[in-house]
Amino acid sequence: MLKDFFVPIHRAGWPFIAAAALAALGLFIFFPPLAWIAVLLTAFCIFFFRNPERITPQRPGLAVSPAEGLVSSVDQAVPPAELDMGTGAVTRISVFLSVFDVHINRVPCDGTITALKYHQGKFVNAALDKASEENERQLVRMTLADGRHVAFVQIAGLIARRIICNLQDGQEVRAGEEFGLIRFGSRTDLYLPPGVAALVSKGQRMVGGETVMADLNSSEAARPGEPR
């Protein structure tokens, strides 16, 4: 039960939490009526930067969600040209994160980081399709043990202004490992290898590092979903 109440905080959040707490303290001393606003801001920063433990399914070929939030689209798209993954369309799964979702990004599957590209851009609503092409973003290509590629992209949103990616070229990574975050509302895209279908549907809620998005070793068709 203690884990439910005392969730770890990501290290990137402590400067924001400390600043808001100091502001609250100062306002309680000099102008108490506004102090409660700073208290609420402190609470929000603690909530936003929470970093709960995730249990990642362990089986070769499983690709888990790199982000927490709602699947905003499942479509066919050409991987970003910067990642040199060819011009053929593959399955792309987009996850939209609101300010209330956990914003920690996690590695979708086991592999080696073989390309990192940063693209400056706009800050339009991350839920829009054009965000994948127009918004500021961090692009990552991962090479699997069998030579296939998977790509995942951190995309800044309407009020997001900072993408944090702690990966390095040549780094060996495992599914579910934390690799970064996007501050205050964002989107994460996952590009699967050719011929691999999504096992999730639009509108489905993802748990980062836990929800299985695809089976890279299966030829199973895409799974349709419906609200119930």
C-alpha cells in the first residue's frame, strides 16, 4: 500500500517542486492569500513528475507502450526520413499524453539504439495528425537482434516545451526501461517493423512499459476494438 501513496518522483521534477514549495513558503510569510495557489502548484508538480514502478512483460518479441495515455491513432505511415528506415509505410501507433498522465517514456522492446535525431519545430496540439511532421520532436531508431528496426518519437505538445531523452547511440536497452520524458502534455509515436500489426486500438488506454502494443514475432492481424 505504501507504493500507492508514496510514488517515486522523477529527478527532473525536483527543481520545479522545490521552486513551487519555496514560493509557497514565501507567500505564507509575506502574502498568505496567494500562498494556497503555490501549494496547489507544488502538489501538481509532484503529481506530474511521479514515476511509478512498472511490471514489463518478459517474452521475446513483445513491444510495450513507450508512453502512458490514450491511443490517438493506429495507421500506416512512412517512418521519419531522418532515421533512414526506407520509404515503405509501416504501422504507426500514436499515444497522446494529457497533463494528468504519467509522462515518463519507456523503451518499447529489447535492442540497440542506432540513431538519434532531434528536430526543432512548432508546438501545435499533439493530438493532431500533423504534430508528427510539424512539432518539435526527438526521434530514436532501435535495431533488434534480428536486424529489423523499430522507431519511437517523442513529440512536444501545445504547452510542452522540453523533451528529455537520455539515450545514447550504440546503447543496449531493454523493454520497459525509462529513457526520458516530455514536460506538460505531449505525444509519443511508435513505428513497428514492416508486416507487424498493432494489437491495440484507437481510444485504448496505455500503461507505459506494461501494455503490449505488438508481437514482433507474430503474423497476427490487427485487433479491432470497440467501446463497451
